[in-house]
Amino acid sequence: MANKQLLSLARRSHKPPSSFTVVRSSSSAAEEFIKPPPPTAMIYDRIAHSLKSKLQKLEKPDIRFLKYGSPHPTQSSHTHILSLPETKITTLPNGLRVATESTSNSRTATVGLWIDAGSRFESDETNGTAHFLERMIFKGTEKRRSEEEIENMGGHLNGYTCREETAYYAKVMGNGVLKAVDILADMLQNSKLEEGCISRERDAILREVQAGEHTEEAVFDHLHSTAFQYSPLGRSIHGAVANIKTISTEHLHHYIHTHYTTPRMVLAASGAVKHDQIVEKANKLFTKLSSDSTTAKEPATFTGSEVRIINDYVPLAKFAIAFEATSSTDPDSIALMVMREMLGSWNKNAGGGKHMGSELAQRVSINGIAESMMAFSTNYKDTGLFGVYAVAKPDCLGDLSFAIMSAITKLAYRVSEDDVIRARNQLKSSLMLHTDGTSPVAEDIGRQLLTYGRRIPIAELFARIDAVDPSTIKRVANRYFYDRDIAISAIGPIKELPDYNWFRRRTYWNRY
Amino acid sequence: MASFLKSFLDPKKNPLAAMHMKSVSKRLRRYGLRYDDLYDPLYDLDVKEALNRLPREIVDARNQRLKRALDLSLKHEYLPEDLQKMQTPFRSYLQDMLALVKKERAEREALGALPLYERTIP
């Protein structure tokens, strides 16, 4: 089919004009018959003519397609979605908080325990206990095998350990919620942590530690360990290899006894749940945990430092630059969230490509200096980190560092209203889009109760986000970025990455 | 106002403009080039982007015309007389696309975004 078209094209373009043969025969008398060929003779002229008509159609665009696609970010009102179902919170006599948000039209539910305990609360000798314990708890209790029972119901049982919190949650159908609460309570209070299981789990964890040395997680682990050196936030979650090898049943029981205490736990549920039923069940079941509310926490100190691990045998360099940010309860944390959206993130699969809103993403994509780039803002109880993580080929690290530092420092000098409105809208929509199922909602409830002590209503959160305007951004950037120490962590072929003093100099401009 | 200035430059109204057009046409016809062939993509990156967007046959024809003109110039020759009479130096293929590219770049700059391409001085 294509061949036929090519042949007909060739035939048409080779067809000589009729006047040509006449000219060749008699030269002198027929000169006035020579004329330039009409625009339909050659194929390129025909194509140019049709292209011209198509381009002229672009002059008058169809208004129907321009109705919603305005490139100017605008503030819009969200009052119709702000009245979401209310979160009911009850505090039991032993200190445990039960919080539920029931959406009447869902048939599944997530119920889980969020505990204010993590790798931050360990000491140097016991580092790694929290993560180990979380793995062991899934292995079974005296009466039953928890994972099997949940799977028999058709649900999922999952858990994670962070630096400041641990969570165990189960996603089940609506009629299995009370049984799931039963299983969770059993897991936490009656776990049999026997030696055989422990040694098997130990090997699994050691293998995971070895495998995870080159991932993105490794960069962030190194970043925390250098930024918060000599301080509990600097310890990695899975612990040092020597500690993993020596953890025993007494360590785990001691950890449960001291840190899994009821005032530090939140039982959160969302979906097809009824608040009173869960409160009643929790009252009956959570009896064996201690009600000690002391949370011994050492303050975390930020040290401006860097850690670089050169490895020329991997193809890509990964590095992260971080400033010390604020705690999650500080009002400036909202402004930092908006600034994180202003810096944005980009990778080669991003649909926006070279046309994204953030200037850093545009600079990175137009010049092709990174494989991917992500701004992050994490908050802990008394401190936090704000920075940019990037993955790049080894030859463009200088340009990439310049782009990152100039974008961050620019937030203290020149901020346009359009950028702030766009970032605010993106933050609002990402917060709402993230809490779209029962599990994210339950996690949100648990985390907010642990960090803020209450669940922030959406209306208040949106009001706080809308209160961030360019002058707020400049003030917050001056407070946290202007001439402040940074922490850098880099792994891979990072020979071209500039040194610490280069980065530190670019935390301020001498232009103004 | 604009049309008043244009009447100064219109070859049909101004004999000086007609003389200029005839002279440009003669020089282009001698080498078998069109006026749009003289736009250099290395000089203006908008021309490079416009040529990227044009269909393959048009760009191929442009390159062939440029190669023929280079060959003639090397040999210090002009195109044969009968072929010269068939030339169409002012038939345009690039102006519309170039105007579109420039309009898009102006819109992008007006919105405050970084330009997609920037000419670097070697």
C-alpha cells in the first residue's frame, strides 16, 4: 500500500510540463512560452499550499477548546467540598485514643494502630529494635497466626516503621472490622516472640540491609545520619548490623513494655465503621498494655555536614541537599509545604515535560541535566528537613547543583504571585487526592492525632494554605534558607559534584 | 497607518520598490533559489524549529535547491536560461510556520516561563 503511494508520487512529480518539450525543440522563437510552473506541479508546492491553509485555520481557534484551558493560575473557592465527614475521637480511661471517620457509602474499612514510637526512641545499643519488633509482631501470637486470619477474611495486614511512628493496620470488608480490632489487639499484647523465628527474621533483615545500599532510601538514610549526627534522628530505621545480630526476646519485650503504651497509641478506623462499637471493643481488649505516658525523647540537633560515597561503577549519581526545617506543629510548616510544591518534581516520564510550572523543573528538563528531581519537606516533632533530591548522569552535576541552589535561594528574593497561586492549588489538590481511600484516610487520622493532637479540619487546612502569599514565602525562606548550614549526602559517580563551600556560598546572593 | 507605510513598500505602487524586487528576483533566479531558502537555521533558532515542523518534502526540496546553488557558485556559473525563466523566487513555504513559532515563543515568554531554546554564542 505504501509502495503504491510512493510509485504514484514519483510518477506525478516526474511528469514534465507540456511546454518543456516544445521549448527544447525550437529555442529562439518559443521563449515567451517558458513560464514558471503553477503551484500544483511539484509535490512540495502542493504540500506547502495545503499547510498554509491549515495554518490559517489556527488563526481563529475554536472557543469551545479554550474555555477551561487558561494558562493563568486562579484562586478558586472549595467550599462545596470542605464539609467532609467528621472525625469522632474518644479517649479511653487508659489513655488510648480511638478515632474514626465513617463514610456511609463504603463497604470496606481500614482499622489500624498508630503508635508514637519509632527508631528515634532507641539508644545506640538498641538501635534497630523498633523495626525488628514490627517484623516479629506479624509472625504470630500465642493463640493464632494473625496474618492467616486476616487473609482468610479477605483482608490485608500491613505495617511500617518510621523514625517517629510505627503503624499496624488491616484493610478488611465492613463486616470484619471488629474481628480485625481483635486480631490487632492480640498481636500487640500477646505476641510470642520465640527465638527460632527471631533468628530467621534476623537473616532476612540482614539480606535486605545489604540489598538496599544503592537505592534512593540509602541517600536519605545517609542524609539523616549526617544531618542529625550524634542525635537520635540520625539513626537508621533498620539499625546497625551489629545490633541486628544481637537482638533477643528480652529486648523486644522491653521495647513493647516501655514504648507501646496506651497514651501513645491511636486506634484509627475509616470506612464502614461505627464509632461506638469500636470504642467498646477497644475498651475490652486493650488491657494488658501499660499506661505510662512518659515519652523520653532526646532533642535532635542539626549539623551542617556532608557525606559522599564515590562509586564510579554505577551509571547514575544520586544526591540530596537539605536545610533544617521546622517541626510539624509550627505554622511555617504549611508555608514550607507550599514552597515544596513551588520547587516541584520532575522525571523523564512526567507528562508535563518541558512545560511544567516550576522554574527548577523547566530548567532541568530544557537543558537535560537530570534524570529525575524531587523536592522534599519532612517534619518531625521538633525539627525537619527541606531540600531537593536528584538523580543525574555524572557529567552534568555542576549545572544541576547551580540550578537547584539558585531556585532555592530565589525563594528568598523574588517570588511571583502566579507561582504561589499555582503551588497552593497543587498542594490542595495533592492533599485531597492522596486521601482517596479508606487506608490513606485512616493513616491521615492516625498521623494527625499523633503529631497535632487533633485532626485538622479540611476547611482550616485550606484556610492556612490560602494564607500563604509571596511575602510569607519570602519571610519563611529568609528564616530557613538565607545563609544557613546545609546537609549534603551523595552516592555514585560524584566526582564533579561541587564541594560543601560551593553550596554553602550559594545559600545567599550578593545581588540585592 | 500600517497600510500607508505598506504603500511605500508596495512594488505595484512604488517604482523604486519594483526595481528592488526585480533585482532580488534576478539574483535569486540566477542561482535557482527561493527567498525563503535564505533564512539560516543557525542564525535564528526559530527558523530551525520552523524547519523541524515543516513536512519532509518541503525541507528536502529546500536542501536540494541550496545544494544546486552551492554547486553553481563553486563553478562560477549561473543556472541555464530556460530554467531561470521557470524559477519562482517569491513562492513562500516558511513564512507562516515561522510566524507561528515566533508567536508561540512570545506567548511563552509573556507567561513567565523559561524559553525552550536559547542561542548560545560559540
